Amino acid sequence: ARSFSVPLQRPADCGADRYFDSSRLACAPCGVHQRQSAGGSSCVCEPGYRMVSTDGGFSCEKCPENMNGVTQDGWNCITCPKGLTSKGNCKCPNNEILVERSIDGILLNEALCIHCNGSEQSFSASDASGSRCVRCEKTFIQVSKSCDCNSPNILTGGLCFLAHEGLPPKGVAAVRFSQLGITLTSAWFLKNLQSSAFACWLYSNLTACQALGNMCVMNMNSLSSSSTDACGLFQYIFVSTARVGIIHSIPYWRHNLPWLYYGDQPGLASQMLEKNHFPTTFTFKGTDQDVKLKFIAASFDAAGNFLKWQSLEGGILQLCPDTQTKLNAAYVFGTTYQQSCKISVSKILLDFPNPVFFDVFLEYNGGNGQQHLWAVPVLNLNLQYNGKFVNQGSNMNNWLLTRRFFLVDALSGKENDLGKPPRVIRIASKITISIRLVSHTQRGTIYPPLITVAYTDVLVQNPETQSVTVSFAVSYEMNQSEAQIQTDIALGVLGGLAVLWSLLKTAGWKRRTGSSIIDLQTVFKFLLFYAGDLANVFFIVTVGTGIYWLVFFKAQQFVSVLLPLPSQEEDFVTYIACAFSLKALQFLHLLVSQLAVDIFFIDWERPKGKVLKAVEGEGVIKSATAPVSIWRTYFIANEWNEIQTVRKINPLFQVLAVLFFLEVVGFSNLALMDASSSLTRSSESYVAPWSRILRFGVSAALWVAIAILQVIFFAVIYERFIEDKISQFVDLCCVSNISVFLLSHNCFGHYIHGRSVHGHADTNMEEMNMNLKREAENLCSQRGLLPNTDGQTFQISISRKMRLQYDWIHETLTRKRGPARLLDSSANTFEQSTRAYNAMNKFLSSFIDHVHKEMDYIVKDKLLLERILGMEFMEPIEKSIFYNDEGHSFSDVLYYGNETTLLIFDILFFSVVDLASQSFVLAAILTYLQQELFRFIRNTLGQKNLASKTLVDQRFLI
């Protein structure tokens, strides 16, 4: 097989006697007396050798001893009277130029060094290349009337200055990289700092003043009363030129100087940022003029030259690459923008070899149609004021605002030689533009924007492997203290009402347990009730808050509110966490309470005749009462077991519907922190970060709305025309001739009167159909407990004597679980339980029939206030009380009667998972699994409790 492999060779690998052949992408040897050129891609003759043209290129020939120099072009030999350079060319002293040819181009035998005339007639000196005489720099002429800058005059940065009092002090060319703990002498500062300061001070040279200001910015605008660094020199000139005047009536913008600072007076920052209003307004829905932030920047190079005015659109300040549309989305008003990436140091050095400095303004239309600019202040987090990082604290009064900043500085970190790579570079790793809305505005008025910049110092070691994380963000905020106060008031008021409501619940619970002593159990019960009610308070407040922000932020045209920042959402998230924790406690309390309910099925069926039965062990046959079939009881127990976890909504449909509207229809897009209220987003557009408040508001609103629609559908349509399991259970009890007696509290519970109006239900199909037909034609009495009534369901409040009798029989029923099990055989235990079951059935049926006068009961209606408060005012001292209950409140011991608690728990569980994972899909899956898990626990343990309390064998509960 052919091989397509080639060796990897770089120009640096070739060495001094080889060059890099770009056609072969490999190193090739140089000819005789040749060496590698400076660029590495060709060969040149060694010093003392001239080039000779050949057919294949050139060869190198040694120059004779009397003409040991080589001309600048390398093709000829020449005599050099004043010595040679390292490359073998002729050299001349300063202020002399090298001449190798006559005026007509004839090569001279001996090179000439001609002195440039620096006298008053010509004022000439050699240029940088040493090949021609040019007029010398004007400062030399002004100071010394010649091209020499002799002592005591000062020569710095290629300029000559007259030594006299009042000159700026000698500048320190050091640059402090505080993050690395490095202070180095910058080659750029060493060359230009003093000359820029002198030229700015003496001649008001605009470029020099800008260059000095840029060096101050490269030093992080840091100020110190004892330092004469770039910023110290700038401040010296700024203070000394107060008489010159100011620009555009701005006291911090001095004539001829760049505007670097807003002043260092305490409290000035808050005055700049909060006392002034931006002259124009913004909207969410309007023309391009009103919905975009038009930032424009004046840009300068390091030498102080003005480059151009440029809009910030197109990613000027965004170091991370992206599409034009997504980059420009940063300046759409109301769109919270976040961009972050990791960039290699090598790419930064390639893209930003020279720093560019920006003075940023915000453009707006003046009243006369003239375009105006508003200066945007900068908060440099790396700025030091007398050694302290004053801008890193939260106290605005200590801030020192500035104007100019840069993105990358790869210049000041160069030591000794400006042509070599920098030792340290400084990168604007975090830029944030903050927009603050004026409080109580109705027209989108904002305070002046603030640009916050944080720089990272990087010690350049291996640029290919080193990288820096950079970010760019635009945030919108407003004073949330009023909203927080309103939330606290709502929590305080509703929390106080929750205490009263929990006290009423506790009082009702005490009444229903038949106890009047306030003990530790009472306090614990109060705390459980209060946990549930406080969870409802937190839920109401958080849902209301979420929907408020959703509606008022997304629907507004003229901006009056802005979303809380992520840091301001912490209290809201805490409220949701509290609501979920408390609601989970209430849910577990509800679960435990339902799993401890006392229940018994009263069988009203009476034996029909007698049957002959053989007596075991005696060999005789005797007549005995015909047994009553237990299958009806088993049937009712199974039905009760099935409706334990029936809900008023379909949980699976609820979860799927919420997920469908969020992810498929696109309601989740309403939770993005931008001004758009559209449910769809194009793939090319920028996707703003999520707002946790909006995520909760959207999801909770959908949960509640879909749940309400489900409840209405099931109540109005499904349960009326298709299937109502609760009402059908009551009907089934009556058809089966079985009543349900259940106690949810010690002295309170529910009674379902299922006594058949036909006297018996253990019959054949023909008679059963006949009985149903007679009942449908009103040919028999009504089903109610009282004559001529239909009331079959009751809330019951029983007396202490009745409860004691019930417990005595029930203790016998469950004794097999106690120590007596060690004494009795299994057969005796079973017979004992059977007798206890019959005794309980006989006792409860006789109780319902008013047989026990000392344990009698009365039937009455509940007062309206009793229904509202959920408690009973009358205490059943001598007689129990049956309250008519048309609302089937026995479902309170089932899932069905606690739909609100279950729904709120589901919503909060979904929201907590979503806020933790930022995934609606994961939240939906875990919510459904949680529902199924607790339904399984409720079914399994409820089935065991049912078998334990009713003596129905668990094997028959399917």
C-alpha cells in the first residue's frame, strides 16, 4: 500500500545552515558560505561574502582583503573606512549617513560617511535607517537651536526638553501586576512615559497627552499620593492645568487631556449613577430607535492617535466568537445577555498585538434632532487607590469611576525589547454592562449605564497551552426593596392568619380526639397543622410573585419593571424551598393519618333459615343457622381498597400536559430574561438565560390552570356521565347491604349507611334485578338512615363511652398481634378473632339501630360556621352525634378528598427539581415517579391497615 506520510518540520528546527523550503514543507541545506536568513525561509551569504548570480540562483564569493565590506544590497564588495557591522556592512557614526554610490548610481570603491549639517541653516540629522539627512525633531531646534540635545537639556523618548523648574517629576516606568505579585519595568513606559508627560505639559501635545492617559489606563488607573507612575504624572498635569479650562462643561474633562476620572470625592459615584437620568426612554415593543442601546466608542491606539468612532455592535467588546445576530442581541433593551468562553493565550496575542483604548458613550436624539452622546462610566475592579481595591466593595460611595478601558494589553508587559513577546499580558476577563431602571417610572427611564471591567493578569509561559476564561454580560436591574417589603408584608399577614387557622384546626382536632388537656402531643399536632398552612402561605406568595413578574414584565410596552437579578432571586428560591419542605411534612402527616384509620364493614344481612350440619367428633347431624356469605364484605373491601388513591385529576395526564405546553408549545420561552413574549425562538437568535422566578411562574400557572380544567371536566362531565367512583361506592354499599363505619380520630369519623331497603342482598340475579326495579319505581322506602330521607353519608362525633366499647371489642379483634399470641393456639386465635368480628358487627349494627340507650346518637345538620371551620361546637357527652353529610366528606381519609394538598405538593416537587436542574423534562419524570412511589406506599400500607382493622384476609384484596 502507498504511504502518504510526511515528516513534520518547522522553520525553528532547521538550524543556522538550513532553511525552510515552503514548497517541500521541509528543511533544505544552504549553499557553501551561506546561512539561514532572518525569516528562516531563504539563505543569505555569510559576512564578508558577496552574492554572485548563477543559473540556479546565487552563490557566495569572498571579498578581497582590501575591500572587506559588503554593500547594503549584498551584490558588491566595498572598502569601509569606519568599520563593519555584525552583518559585514559598512557602518557610520551618529549624525552621519552611509553613501555607497555616486549620484548617477556608480559604485564607489570606498564608502563615504557624510556628516548631516545640524547648524541653523539646515537643522538636519540622519534618519532612523542612517541613509539620508532629514530635518531634526522640532524640540531640538526650540531648545538648543541645533540637532544636539546636550546637558543640561533633557533627552527622553527622542525629544529634547529644556531643564527648568515646574517640569513634571521623573516618572516611574514600572507596571504593577498585582494578581501575580509582579512589578516589571516596561520597555514601552521606559521609552515614552517621560517624553509624553513633558510634551503634554510643555507643548499641550494632544497625542502625547492621550499616550500618557493610555499608560495610566494600562496601569489600571491606580492612584497613589506617593507614586510618580503614569497616573501620578497624569494627575500632576491635570491639577496643574486647571486654568486651561474644561470641555463641554464637564469638570473632569480638561482641555488637551483625555477624560480618565470622575473625581475622587467620596459619594461621587452614587451621585453620577443615581442622581442623573438618561435623557431618553426605552420600550419593549416599538421602533428600532426605542428598543436598542446605541453604544458608540471613540477608539485610540497606544501612541495616542485617534482611530475612529465605532458602534459596539458586531462584537467589538465581546472576545468570544459568535454569529452577528447573537452578538448584537446584547444591545436589545431588556435582553439579559451572558456570554462566556475559554480562549487560548496564543490566539489573544495573535488577535491583539497592540492595545486599543475605548471611551464609550450612549447615543440618543436631542430635542432639536441633533445626535447627542452620554458618557458611560467605567468601574475598574482592579483599580487601586492608595493601595486599596476600592471598587471591589459593595459600598458605592467608595467607588472611583473612570472612563477609558481596553480589552487586551500585550504591550506594557514587554521588558527590555518591544520587538519581543510580552512577559505578562492583561486581559479584560469579565465585562458587564449594567442598566438600572429609575424607580416608579412608567416610560422606561433609566439611570446612566455602568460598565464594570475585571482584568486578569497572565504570566506568558506557553501560549499554546495557556487559556483564559472571558465573559461578557448585560444585566438589567431595578430597586427591588419595595417589592421585597410587599412580599414580607404578605408573608407576615398571611403567616399570622395561618397561625390562627392552625389554632382552630388544633382545637377541632382536640375536640375530635375527646381530649381537653394541652400536652406535648397537642403542641406537636399544632406544629404539623401550622407547617401545612405556612406551606400554603409560601405557595400563594411565590405563585403570585411568579405570575406578577411574568405578566407585568413580558406584557409591558413602556418599561416600568425589570426582573430581579439572579442574586436577588435567592429569597424567592428560599421561599419555594420552605414551601416544599413544609408541604412535604404535611403530606407525610396526611399519609400517616390515613394509614391509621379505624374502619369496619357492618354486614346487615341476616341468616335465611337453617341448614343441617354434621357435628365434628360426635357423628350426629344437627340443624344450624344458615351462614351469611362473606363475599359481599370482601367485595366492598376490595372496592374501598381501589378508591384509596383515586384523585380528582389524572396525574399522568397532568404531568404530560404541563410538559407538552412547556416544551412543545413553547411556554418555556416565556421564562427567558428578554423582552419577547413570543412562544417560539429561531435557531439563529440569541437565547437569553433563564429567570428562576419566571420558570416557576410559568410552570406553576400551567399546573394550576390544567388542574382546574381537569377538576371541572371530571366534576361536570366525567363523574356525571361516565363514572363517579365515590358516589358509586355509596350505591354499592346499599346494594350489598353493608355499611361502612370509620374513625379518622379518636371520637370522630364517618359513617356510610348501606343498609338495603329490601332487607337482604344475598340473593340471585332475578331477585336482585327485581329489587332494583322496585327501587327505581319508588315502590320501596328510601335509602337514608332516617325514615323518608336519602341521606346515607354522615360525619359522626361519638361519645367516650361508645369509643371505649369499640376499643374493647377491637382489642380482642387484634389481640393476635400482642403477647396473647404466645398463649393461644392458632386455631383458638382464629376463633377468637371471628367471635370478635361478629361481636363488633353485632355491636355496631345495634348501635345504629338505637339498641344501646346508654350509647345512643342523634342526627342533625351542621351549622354553616361549623362547616367553614371544619370543627364541631357540640361535644358528644352522653349521646353521639351524626351530622348529615351530602358532600361525601368520608373521602377526606382518601386521596380524593385531599386533592389540594396533593396538587400543591406535586407543583412544589416539580418546581424544586426544575430550579435545581433547569430541566422541565427531568422535573416531569421525577414528579411522575414520585407520584407512583407514594401511590404504591399508600396502596400497600392502606391495604394492610384495611385487612388488620376489618379482619378481611389480605389475600382477597386484589
